[in-house]
Amino acid sequence: MTRHFLTVATLSSEQLVTLLDRADGLKADRASGRTHDELSGRSVGMIFEKPSTRTRVSFEVGLTELGAHPVVLSASELQLGRGETVEDTARVLSRYLHGLVVRTFAQARLDALASAGSIPVINALSDEAHPCQALADLQTIRERLGGLEGRRLCYLGDGNNVAHSLLEAGALVGMDVVVGHPPGYAPDPATVEHASAIAQRTGGRVGATTDPTAAATDADVLYTDVWASMGQEAEADARAASFAPYRLDHRALEVAADNALVMHCLPAHRGEEISAEAMDGPQSVVWDQAENRLHAQKALLLELLA
Ligand code: CP
Ligand code: NVA
């Protein structure tokens, strides 16, 4: 059966830790100049139906560094943008390519690509999940804190794609993940329930609350993301009023653990979801997070395509 990476929760805890170990190894190799060619002769398509800086560049560079040929496709250049179905696109591209990296809107589009095609599909962000981001986030937390199990991560803001993948990833490695969100912006209850079932097995804990102070108290990691995600631009003003108490700023830093890590998947809006002091302060690890996208995704590509 073709293996895909559409959500983090499709991994076992062991598979997730193996990916993180491999990501660390690839990071060390890159620093020491050791090169790789395991994906030589493979061509991988990258379809972007939304903008991207980190994901687009880190996948293209990562594929190149593993010896593969990336084929970058914006939706507007494909017949997909003129009404060719997702299923037909998947069938055709499966005849040329060895894998697909896809950033899109509904998760159902990824499911359709995966089931109609015959090559691995990687979710490069959907409205529901951002699993590649969560891999890099765990790699970053582990290298900074020395471990993951029992660490408390507080995500402040919208219960969105990034929050969903953090809930699942944290649950798999036995973390305590809490989402502090405004009323009406909770993470998807089915995702929380699924992550909670995983956490029961791993000794982790997941939850959600509308109390930002309670969420941030004693957190080892403070994490936030934009208030209006791609596709929600028209809601930005309405959201800003509800989200202000959930900004990652001195209030959260004061109640979190000493030297708590400050994280953001980026792009960031200083003065909105995160203060400039938090984003650019000594506890921020946002640039490591961005870098680790490269290493974590290379580990994933080797797992699915080598
Ligand atoms: N964090 C992230 O996925 O960034 P891009 O939207 O720039 O890819
Ligand atoms: N939640 C954000 C993440 C961007 C990387 C969005 O979907 O736009």
C-alpha cells in the first residue's frame, strides 16, 4: 500500500521518534559536509494552491540535497486551476513522478489525491493540518530542552491547522499540550478527542481552554500562529478583537516556566499574535524552527521515497 503523510496521527510514537532521530542525523551531516544521494533518479512534484516561503524552499532544497528532482507547480499553471479534477491530476502525475508534496485548502483534496494516485502524498499544509511543521517543532523542542516527554507546550491563539498537528504530535511523544483560544475558535473537537486517546496511551495530556493565563502557566514552550490563516483574510478585523488577550507577550512569559521557549511557525505579525519583544527576545527559537523544516522533511522524504 502506498504510504502518505497527511496527518501526524497516522504515525506511531516509534515512527515519529525515528523521524526525529533521522532529522538530527541529517542536520549533523549537512553541518559536517556529508552529502546524500538516496533519492537519485526520483522526481517529486510540489503543488502549491496557497503561498509559501519556508515549505516551498525547504522542500525544494531538501529534495535537491537528497539527489531528487523537484518539479514545482503552482495551481494556476496546472490544468487543475482550469477545472481538471484532483483525481485525474493524481492519476496522470503518478505516471511521471515518485511523490507529491501538496499545499491546499480542504484536507479532502489531499485524501482524493492520495486515493486516486499511486505515489506517496505529503501534506505541505491544509486548512486542517500542518504535519511537516509539527515534525520540525518537535525536533526544535527536543534539541533545546533535551527531551519531549512530560514537557508542557502552550499554544495561544486560533485552534487551527498548526494547533491540530501540535496536539497530535505532542500526544504521540507524551507531552502536555494545551491550546488557549478565544471563545468560538477552539480546535476541532474530533482532533482533540483523537489526540487525547493517543495521550492516554503515551502518558501525555492534551486540552483546550479559553483562559490564556491558565494555559500559559508553567509552560516549557509558548507557541503561537497568525490569527487569520490563509483563506481567512476577510475575517482578519473581526478576529483581531477576539484574539488580543491571547497574544504571546510579557503576560504569557511571566507565568510560563523560566526560560520557556518562544515558538512561531512563521510568518509572524509582530504586535498582533506575538510581541516584538517575545519574537526577537532571548527565548525565541523561531529561526531554528524554520531551519529544522529542512532537516525534518528530508527525514520524511527518505522514509517515504528511498
Ligand atoms: N511555516 C510555514 O509553513 O511557512 P510557509 O507558509 O512560508 O511555508
Ligand atoms: N495557520 C497558518 C499557518 C501558516 C504557515 C495558515 O494556514 O495560514
